[in-house]
Amino acid sequence: MRDYTFGSHNEYRIVIASERHARERALSLAYCVYLAAGLVDSRPSRMLLSCHDAIPGTVTFLVEHERDTGNSVAVASLTLIPDSELGLPLDGSHHKALSGLRATGRKPVELAKLATVAATEKAPDKGPAPRELILLHLFKVAYLAARYMGRASDLIIAVAPEQAKFFRRVLMFEHLEPDSSAPSRGDSALAVPLRLSLDTAEAVFERRYGQRRGSKNIFRFFVNETQDEILSWLRASTKPLTPADVRYLLTERSTVLTRSDEATRRLILAFYPELRE
């Protein structure tokens, strides 16, 4: 398997953004989407960067749409962030809930920087809209990477309320804090924290979708004979950022590293001692 493509004419392709240019495209797309939604302020780097991007094990996915002209356009991105001494981005607002998971031996990973500019209209054949199709495939590769490569126990994500309906209804996520079904006062638009237990996800999918036919059987979309091939592609394509890339992204294109607290800087420098030079 050389490429992960999907769509009625294989017009979409998922790229693992291990190289600098692909990572820039993914983070720039996320920035533009978040900026347009009023979720971030203008940044000189024009990228949605954080020190979590430099943590080994962080994987960024980019979806490209091949146009009739032969050019590809970036239409979606998603970043999978492993737990580390830096914590997860959601620790900033939901540290208690995440600490509770860790205390019971759980290993959460976070789906972050979800961004898409794909259309939401239904396809002529009544299949899923392009945006939903992209979300399904992005989730599939992130799910496989988290469960089988990252050995994670839970997927965590924070989404806008309208997105939460899709993640709960289709992908079977639950609220991170079971006693909270709505954003608390003062939360941002990305305020609904959700959780999917990877231990039981396949059983949940089978109960919900196992008897459905064709494309409506999402259980068979996730669990089928292509799994090993996709995992081989993921392992072969996933590479850590080089020290030169980290320096470029976090110190040359932005001031993310210099603006970080001392503990965060020490952690990043421990991963990339070449940055001390």
C-alpha cells in the first residue's frame, strides 16, 4: 500500500505529514480554519503550532483533494498527540478528568487541530457528504495509529457543539465527564470534551452497526481485512520531526519555544539536544 486514497474516484488522499512541507500545510490549514471561526488570534507564523507538535509520537494527518487540473488542494487535517510529561492540550481545561483516567492506569491520547474545508452537502448517490466521508477516514487512521501503534486506551477530543453530535451519534464518543453534557459557562466554542474507550470501541461499533448493510455498516468500515495493510502504511510513513524541523517550526517561524515555561523548554530540549547549539 503506497497511498491511502478514498472517494468514488480515489480523489482524496491522506498524507502523514512527517516532512516539513506537509506539516506546514496541515498546520496552516488548521490555523486558517480556526482563525476564520474566531478561535485563535492572528499569528505571524500563520500556523497552529504548539510544543505538543514536537513531542515524539505526535502524528499529523493531511487530507488532499486531487482536482481535475492535476493539482491537489489541502482540505482537512488532524493531529494525534500522545500523553507525555507535557500532558495533553485538554489538560488546560479538563485536567481533573484526565488525571482521573491516568490514575486508573488509562493511557489517553488527544485528537487535536481538527480542521476541514470540505463541503457538507450530500453526494448525488445519497452517500455521506464529503466532510463526513473525510472525518470517517481521518478517524479510522487515527484510531488505528492510537490503538495499535501508540497502545493508547482512550481517544480524547474537544469539539464544537455541532461537531459533537456527529462524534457522539456516529463515532460513539461519550462525554469525557459523564455528569456534563453541555459546555460550561465561559468555555470557548471548542468546548465539548469527548472520550472513546479503545478497549471496547469495536464491540460498541458491532452492536450499533453490525447488522447494517453496505456503507451503513461502520463496524466493517473500521474492522476488515485491510487493517494490517493500513497499519503497515502507517508504520512506514510515520517519522518524527528532525531537530532541524523543530528548530524551524518552533524558533524560526514562531516563538513557541521561547515563550514556553522553563519546564516545557527543558522537556523539548531533552528530546532534541541539538537545539541547544
